[in-house]
Amino acid sequence: MAANLFISNSDNSMKMNQYIKFIKNVVIILTVLIVADQITGYLMRRLYFNMVAGENYRETFTIDSSNSDIVVFGSSRASHHYVPDLFEEKFKMSFYNAGRDGNFFLSNYAAFKAVSKRYTPKLVIFDINPNELMYRKSDYEGLSSLLPYYHDHPEIRDIIELRSPFEKYKMFSAVYPFNSQLIRIIFRNLSKTPETYQKGYLPLFHKMKDIKADNDLVEPAGEIDKNKIKALNDIATYCKKKNIKLAFVCSPVFSNSKEIFGSKIIEEITKAEQGQYLDFSTDSIFDNHPEYFQDNIHLNDEGAKLFSTILSNEIYKFMNHVSVEKNISVISLKADSY
């Protein structure tokens, strides 16, 4: 009986030792993984913010350093359509083009919040696509470009967290904010050529060769994204409070069709209260004029200069209370009505 009890106690002791050993191994592995994650993330972060050119550099400059009187936010249609020198000549103010390829309205809203927390611009322009207010999953996936700024900019965390319910927990990883940008980080650090477009404008120099019937901005009708409506309302409210002049602009597209429904959607949510809306999507000066475009949705440098001259004149008139002929409506974007 005593022998059986001894054997039983011995087995229990061995099982306990094995359990403790397993727990220790798990703790060691987790510790190694956590330390490796933090060290690797630290190095990637250093490399990321050490870049001196490229889209990530321009995003960092916009969020952390830009201080121009006039700022334009938008996607590639902003970065290629707004010529800083022409706006500076017209307004006698400094201008920065914060447009970024592949960044759409929610990402631009985050950049606006980061910028406006640091200082108060005199004029803010949002280049908005005809279909910008539609719900698109890709717009939320695109918020990944803001992940490197999550910890240092609490004002944009709620926007980044729209990506998924688990986003805030993923951010415990130091590598996660940079894991989709590794190749770009390495490439940009190997190339030490500094940014040549200090005011953010990226000119395109080719002219359209093949006239396309389809317009890349036209999409089947879908649902309006309420998060974007709330963002529009927040922008309008903040600009009114801070006395920042605000303009939403749909810049030109090359179109063989007058049926661009996105502009109608924007018009439905623009009511007299704050700012200016200018729709150039079917403007006769640009519509079906391939000499001003590189492709269906991007002006070349010649087109961008013409557009910037026209737009700066229109906004200047509006800011100085001069009557203009363009379709101008003041923006009051209340999410409750959608």
C-alpha cells in the first residue's frame, strides 16, 4: 500500500515538473518573440523615419513638419493636379501639396487632424473624387499607411482603428505598423537621394495617346459611407470654429460621358453653412481634351498648371466675397440625415 502511494506521488511530481517545464518553455519562447518584435520594430521605425524621399517621407513631412498657409489633401489626383507656385503667386501665401497616391478620404481626414493639431492653416483644400463618399473596403485597408503614426498621434487613432475591431491590440506589436512596408523601407534607405519635390507637387509629363471610353472613377451605385459623412462634418465644423477657409474640389477627369454620378452625391450633402464646393469633373475646358491628361483621371503638368490657375482664381474670388459663375455651394455635412 505504501509502495503504491509512493509511486503515485512520484508520478504526480513528475507530471508537475513536466508542466512547470512546459510553462517555462512557453514563457521563454514568448519572451524571445516579444524581445525580437520590439528590437525589430525599433529598427524598422528608425529606418522608416530616416527616409529622405518618397511617399512615406512626404506623409511624415505632412503630419509632423508642414506649416504652410495653404494645404491640399487628397489622393494621386491631388499630388498631380495642384501646382504650389501658382497658388503662392495668387494668394501671396505659402502652399504645400499633401496629396498622396492611393490615400483616400479617411486617410486624408487623419492627415488633416494631425496637421490642424499642430497649427492653423489659412486655407484647406480637399480634392475629392466623384465616388469618394461611397463605402469601399479598400479605403479602410488603405489606412495601413497611417500605422507608423499611431503611437505618436493619438488624434488619429480612432480613424486607424476603423480598419478592424482588433487594430488597437495589433498595435502592441512594434513590427506590425511596418510589416507591409519592409521592401519600400529598405529601398528608400539604400537610396539617399533627398526629396526633390519640396512642396509636394508631383508633375506628370506624358499626354494621353489612347482615348478611352471608360472612366475609372465611375462605379456602380452603392451605399454612402457614414464614417465619411461624419468626417466631412467634423472638417467643416472645425474649419468654421478656427476660421479656416475650406474648399472641397472635384478636379478634372477625362470623360466621354457626362454621367458621373459621384458629383451628384456630393451635391446632395452640401448645404449652406461652411466652405466651398467646386466641381470640375465635367468642365468643358478639360472634358475630352486629351492634351491636358496623362490618363483618364490624372492631369499632366500642362493640365495641372491650367487647372491650378483657374482654381486659384475661383477660390480667391470666393475668399474675397467676389461673385463667381462656378457651381459653388457651402458645405454643411450632417451625418444624421444619412
